[in-house]
Amino acid sequence: MSRILIVGIEHDLMERLASDLADSGYRTDSMTGEELLSAENGALANYDLFLLEIGAEDVGLVRSKLKQAFEGRRKPPLLLVGTEKQMKDADALTEADDFVLAPGSPFELSLRVTVALRRARRFDPTNTIRRADLRIHPHTYEVFMNEERVDLTLKEYELLKFLATHAGRVFTRDVLLEQVGGYDYYGGMRTVDVHVRRLGAKIEREGRTFIETIRGVGYRFVVRA
């Protein structure tokens, strides 16, 4: 049974999330953002997914804490919980792997959590994807650039893997949205642009460009000698 940690500040919201997830067969615990940041890494490493209420804690700090707790292992999905108005903060969204609108239906919550967990556990037996100085390990969800590990969100990883696997082909934003999201992703085409920009900033070194913008069309992955 998967264990989920709910991190929030609104007691009623946390209780509702816990109840809905319990009905779907998940075990949950709850804590504040401050408690999460001060928690022992070993305790956090027991969870399979994290739900973070927007405003409970800085998303970047939470990701850094999880990076420490899961050092040497694949980090679990981090989902943001918030209202539609709060979700318009694209920068916050791109720091997480997915989102849950509040108030939302128990079905949507269960669906997004289930999909996030399935993606995180998915095993891909294909060999390491090598593109110049970039290495992508599908079986561990790890990415290395010049032998240096690159910290990516699950969305960024899946976007990179898809583009690198189809190097040279141009993909429109709507195709990338479907491939990476699996279903309609909040924020639309703007979200794709933000993910590409953040991904490029993490993997491109010394003027080397991996993802090219094709004006008026979309993006493609390129490898130059």
C-alpha cells in the first residue's frame, strides 16, 4: 500500500484529502511545511508521494529537502494542491510533478495520484539513452550531463526523454503536452514553454544547445558533434 504525506496549513483541507485518499486505499500522514523541513530524512524516505498545499512552504525548499532525503535514489512525485487562482503561478507548477485543484473531486484526486505513482514506478528496460555528453537512464529516472547528475522534476524528465528519443524530429506544443502530461495539463501551451525553458537551463552547458525552438511550430532535440 502506497504511503502519502500531506503537507499543508489548512486543517479542513488536509483532513478532506486524507479521507478521500483513504477511501481510495492509500495510507496518509499529515504535517506542516515547517515540520517537513525539520523532519529526519529517514522518516521522509518512507513515503511514495507528497502532496503540498500551495502556501504551506516554498516549493523549492521542499524539493531540496526531498533531494536530501532520497539521495542516491529516485525522488517520489511531488503534487501541488491549490485553487485555480493559485495554480496560475506557472513557476510554482513547474517545480512540481503535477497538481490537484482544491476544492476538487475525490475521483480527480485519486486519478492524479494513481497516474503519478504509476509513472514513478514504471520500469523501462531499454538501454541508456546517450546524446553527446548527456546520459538518460530510463530504469532509474536519472540524468547526467558531463558525468554530473541533473536534478529534474518528473515532468522535465519525461519531456527530455521523449525529445531525446526522437532526436531531430520537430514536435508541436500540443503534441508535447499530450506526451508529457498524458491528459490535459493545467496551463496549456504556456506550461510547455516553461518546462522547456527550465529544462534547457538545467542540461545546457558551455553554450551547447540540446533543445531548439522552431518558431511558430514547437521544439526539437538536436545533437551536434
